[in-house]
Amino acid sequence: MKPAKITECAIIISMIVCLFLPQTLFSQIFNTTTGKAKFTSEAPLELIKAESNKMVCLIDTKDRRFAFSVPVESFEGFNSPLQKEHFRDNYLETDKFKAATFQGKIIEEVDLTQNGVYNIRAKGKVTIHGVEKEMIIKGKITVKDGSILVDSTMDVPLEDFNIKVPRVVNQKIAQVIKVHVESTLTPKK
């Protein structure tokens, strides 16, 4: 890994960890650095899919705070190398905007220390392409034998995050992108 990439990852992880520092003495933090984030653009003329397995995710079981961050440049897949280049350089501008993030709190009063399946909503701030928007994302959390599985899908309107699509490819890129995140978190040691 290049030194610049290590520094970027360290900054992202530090940012998320700082969110949780005040409660760490009294809370159980669950985390992962290998969560999956996938997106699908289903437009009239083209289906585009990409994914990353470099999502950092944290949950504080005491106060139900939840955060994730994915380096935008880590997405792989696409239909061609040129499509990947346009995604990184023209649409998401990864040289300026390194990560897509969510920081918020699970709304429902759920005990994340008890085995079970919980349908939840998390309210917080999503930041993509340098634009921060408050959103409520729905998902499912499965607590089983000391680990937490997070599974969530959300719609991301490009317009809301100032992502411009040239008219010439308007029929090839959806205006609303489906984003799916899933990760298995274990107690932070």
C-alpha cells in the first residue's frame, strides 16, 4: 500500500474512533475494517455495479451510535476500466473527496448485547462527494454469539450530493443509486 493511502485510511479510522472516545470507558465497541459496500446504478441503457470490501464500521452497544466509512477509490467492478475512471475522476472526484461516511444513532431502543434480529432505523449524517445530508437509513441487525451483522440498503439521489451526470450519458447512469452495506462486527480489543 502506498504511504498516501495508508495515511488516508488512518485519517478515516481516526475520525470515526474519535466519535466514540467519550463513551469507550463504559461501552462495548464493535468494529470491522472489512465491511462491504456495494452500489447499483440501474438506468434504461446500462446496469453498473461496483463494490468495496474496505468499509470501516463501528457500533457502540451502550448508546447505539453507529458509523461507517468507505474509501471511494476502493470500489471495484464496473463494466469497463473507462467507466471506473469516470466514476473516480469525473463523478465522485476521489482526489478531493476520499470517503463516503455515515455517522448517527440507531433510533430504536434495542439491546445489542442480546442475541436476536432487529429491524432498525439509524438517523444521522451521510457525507458523499463533500456534501453532508441528514438521512434515516433502514436496516437489519443480527446479534449472534458475540458478533453483530449489519445489513442495510439505501437510495442515494445523485442530485442531493451534487454529483453531476452529463446529458450524453444520462440514459446510462441512474439518478438514484442503490447502496447496500453489510458487515460483521466483533468486539474491539
